[in-house]
Amino acid sequence: HAHCGAMRQAVQQITKVPTCVGWGPTKTIAKLANGLAKDRPELEGLCDLTDPQTRQRFYRNVSVGEVWGVGRRLLPKLHDAGIRTIEQFVEAKPAQIRKIMA
């Protein structure tokens, strides 16, 4: 966590470009974390989703549309199936998700 904050600060000082850093156990979760770091001022540009409990807190309140790869075609299908949050997506049965994505 400290390394990411130091990296963010160094980029800001050298380039004068504000940056955000997000990380997680998979590429998709890291991309989500980076998006949250950008969109939520209370995170101060840093978002760590490596801890399962932290992920669960965010998943409960974040739209499934924020997940990388869920686009305009897939989002309405997920909504029609009652899946609106990342938590609902994660808890859905794999067979249900496969059917939606087919």
C-alpha cells in the first residue's frame, strides 16, 4: 500500500499529472479498483481490493456495469435477470451467467 502511494506521489510531482492506483488479486479486480480510486474522492486515489472483506463491501454497492467487459450489450441482459450489483453477479450460479452471456 505504501509503495503505491509513493508511486502515485512521484508521478504527480514529476509529471504534474494526477494519477490513481488500484490493485487486486486478478486483472479484472485491479481494473475495478483503479476505477474506484478515480471515482471516489474518499479513497484519495488509492484502492486496495486484495482483501476479500474489502471487496465484499464494494461489491455490495457497485453496479455490475463497472466490471471490465460488461458493456452495453450485456448490461441489459444482466439487469433483466435481476443482477444489478457486483455482489449479485458474484453470487449468481455459473449456469445462469453462461446463459445470459450466450
